[in-house]
Amino acid sequence: MVKKTDLVDTLIHQGQRKRLVDELRKKGIQSPAVLQAMGTVPRQWFFPKDFEHFIYRDAAFPIDHGQTISQPYTVAYQTELLAIKSGDKVLEIGTGSGYQAAILLAMGVQVYSVEYILPLLQKASGIFKALGAEIQLFHGDGTLGLPSFAPFDAIVVTAGAPAVPETYVKQLAIGGKLVIPVGDNTEDLKMMRITKISETQTKSEVLQDCKFVPLKGSHGWK
């Protein structure tokens, strides 16, 4: 069980986050809200202890069950693409370590997060409970979304998909944005942003190259 006293944030950590934010700004992250969230959330709370000397390095690192905690730039970039505002309802596919969800929470949105791997969900849940954070966590096939809680103002997918699941588009509110890595394999993905213009029309943008773990589930990699 995670206790709140276990979640330490030292002045050294805070200084490292400030330098990370400066690095993210130089790499092109412009949203003040995203940069503030990245500077507020302690990454060490979600980071594997085996790599604790690299907590604030701008790189992805392995966590349990063959998954990763995303590179801070990737977290900031996906979050910026969502163009969310305080009070929005956001669906995250792939809770993983919980770091991306914590960034979303810091931006004042309602977070719903689905994780395929139960032990990862349980670990992240323990951290959020210790923090008293209000977040809705679900175990299951994330490629199906959460239809009973739709529509969402934004959906962010933190794993690479072979194609864009139609389930996500259906669960977006009009004007909502889906940010998802898509490609023929997880080593050769493109970040995509899909904006729902109407019930029958979307706008798709193909953006940066990226790498992610594979999206698991009925509309993911088999």
C-alpha cells in the first residue's frame, strides 16, 4: 500500500523539474498550462526505482510488464495536441504508470483512464488514492473506450495502434480531439490528431514520428 508519506518531493526534484520544463519549452512545447502541469507533477512518484537517477531525463524508461513510462516531451506533446481546458472530460487509453493521467489532473480536467494490465492499474490506483486524487480508473479493453461515460472532450491514446478505432471517434464530443499514435508497426508510428467536426465529419492531421508500446485489445495488436 502506498502512503502519502512515501510520495516525497524534494527541492532537488523541484529544481530538476524546472530544468525539464525549460528543455521542453526549447523543444517546442508552448502551452503555458501544459508547461505548468509538467513543472508541478513529481515524476518520481510514478518512476521505477531502478532508474531513479534518470527521473527527469527527457526519455522513456521501462516499467513493469514490458511497458514504459513515456518520455516527458511525448507526454507534453500529446497533452498540448488535445487543446483541453479546465473542466473538460478526458479519456486516457493506457494508464500505465499513471504519469500522463497525473498531468491531465493537474490541468483541472476530469480524467477517465483504462488500463489493459491489471497490476499496472492497481499500482497507479494506489498512488492516486494516497494523493486523494479524483480519477476514474478502469481495467479492461481500452480499444473499446468507455461508451457509458461518453461523450469525451478529448481522448489520448498512450500506445501504438494499427489503425484508428472507430469506437474512439464515436465517443468524442463534437469539437473534441483524439490524439493517437498509428502505424504498421510500433517502431514506425505517426502521431495523429483527429478532430470531430460533426457526427459524420472529422479532420485528420498526421504529425510527428513516434514510438510506443503496442495497443492491446480487440481493435489493437493481436
